[in-house]
Amino acid sequence: MCIRDLSKLWLAVELAAFICWGALTGLASHARADDMDLSLSRLSVGACEDTIPGASDNFRLRDRSGQTLRPDNAAWSRLVTQLSPVLMPAVLAPVTTSGPMGFDLALQTNITGIDADAEYWENGTRGHGPAAQDTCVGSNRFVSSVLTSNRLSVAKGLPMGITLGAEVGRIWNTSLWTVGGNLKWALIEGYRQWALPDFALRAAANALVGDSQLSMVALAADAIVSKTIVVARAMQIAPYAGGGVGFAFASSDLIDLTPNIDATQCAAGKDPACQSLRDDELKGDIGHDQTFRQLTLTRTRAFVGLQLRYRLFAFASELAFDIVPPRKADRDAGSGGLPRQWTVNFAPSLSF
């Protein structure tokens, strides 16, 4: 390849990266209503209205048994369980690699179905309008039935059938970002003597960033089989399938279950809302700063997909889904009848 061809190739790479990144940030900023941002301060159990001045004749922040409100760990577990597939890395490629000299650039779109009618989504996400209060009486009346994200991903081919990838993305209608990487090893690739499919193993990790309330990391280990079919000596069709196990690790920061009460001002007697409380109750609101329990969730998932490739251009689409319901895969998911979830992924890409 001559220098002129190389310069054209590099210009195409830069242009594609610019277009992909512009689409990624532009689409995300267009959906900045942030209805699906987390509002963990609402996930509590106890006499909610008693912590809202004027909402109850029995305003109190503490009684003999302790704080008026306690963290609702059951709702927290279900919310994080349903959020975990959004973070799981997509495959979106057959086993075949671009070789040691090649790399791929793709713009992924990932759509995951959630249980929009569930109370934990209504209470645990922000919404907008009069009902979107941070206190335990607030709710989101505009819960989306899907969570959609865009990710810009790059993958570099290495010797011995290894592909190293990295990605960054944003979840629409939230302030959440994802960053991650993956490593794929093609153990059988392009074997022609026998009718063997290509086979690879992949390990991937994604982290959720952008919300101080929640820390979450997803790890995935997958086995992939595929077969490339050449049509008219130019088009390549590669169906692929596989399955694996994913792990999600989640923890919360210190969450104020009564954000309408300033604990420091209340204890100092400077908050008018606390004037009717006893001294021990004034100091008791500090105990409403709580963390939710740490979670380690397991998801067993399968996927089927198809990639079409013509010269430098490719398009892949896949469907990923739970093999078993979350409550059977992991007891940390809770026993609230959580349904199986699905994710549709698709990505146009350029290969060099």
C-alpha cells in the first residue's frame, strides 16, 4: 500500500471516529431530561410521611426502635439487578479477527428491556414534575420501558488470534457513562478441511460512572461460535451464537434518606422544621445517612447474532437474553418475581 493510500485510510479513520463520537455525545445530550437518573434517597421503609413536616401530625425522625426510616434493601437489590444487563458488554462480532495489522471501529446501540411498572423503578429514579421530589414521597411517573445506550468501541487485532478492545458510552436519559475493555481469543478460526465452526473465548469488563450514589462494575466471560459464509466473492455473512456468565458488583455511597432535613442544622437547633422535636430526636436525623448492602449478582445469558461485511464496512446485530430468571441465578437478586431480561445490540463498523 502506497503512502497516498495510507493517508486516505488514516483520514477515513479520523472521520469515522469524529462521526461516531459526535453521534454518541449528540444523541445523549439530546435526551438530557434525565428522568432515569437514580434517586436512591427514596428507597426506604418506615413511616415515610412522619418525616415530612406538615404531611403528618406525628412528625418525628426517631423513636425508641431507632430511625424513622431504614434503607429498603429489597428494592435496591431489584433495581440493581435490572440495571446490570445495561452494563453487560455486548459481543457484536463473530470469532474471526482482523489479524495483527487490523483494527475495528464501531458505534454500538444497546437497548435493554426493564420492568417499567415496578415500584422500585418509580421510587428509585428521578422523573420530572411535581412528583419528582427527592424525599420518600417522591416518584417517577415517566419510567421508560427500555434503557438505551450508545458506545464507541475500538478493537485491535494481535498475533495468535487475540483481539483487544476498549469502549466508552453513555446511557440515554441519564447522566451515566460506561467505560470498559475486552479480550477475545480465537482458538479455532478459518478451519477449512473440516466443517468446524470458529470458536473463541472472551472476557470483558464495564464500569458505570457519572453518579456518586452508585458504584457498579460488570464482568463477563463468554464462549462464541460462528461460521463465515462468502457470497459473490465480496460479501461475508457470519452468523454467531454463544453464552456465558456475567457478574455485577454494586455498592452505594452514603445516602441521606431524609434529604428534606439538614441533619447538622437540625442538631444545632437552627432548622425551623425541627423545632417541635426533642433533643435526642434532633441528633437522630444523622442516623438517616445510610448505605445499601453490597451486592454481587450473577446473570447467565445467551446470545445470537449476525454480521454482514463488505470490504471495510460491516454491520452486526444480536439478541442477548437471560437463560434462567435472575432470582434463580443469584439469591442477591431477591425473590420479587424479577422477569428475564433481553438486550438488543447493533453496530455499524469500519474494519482496517
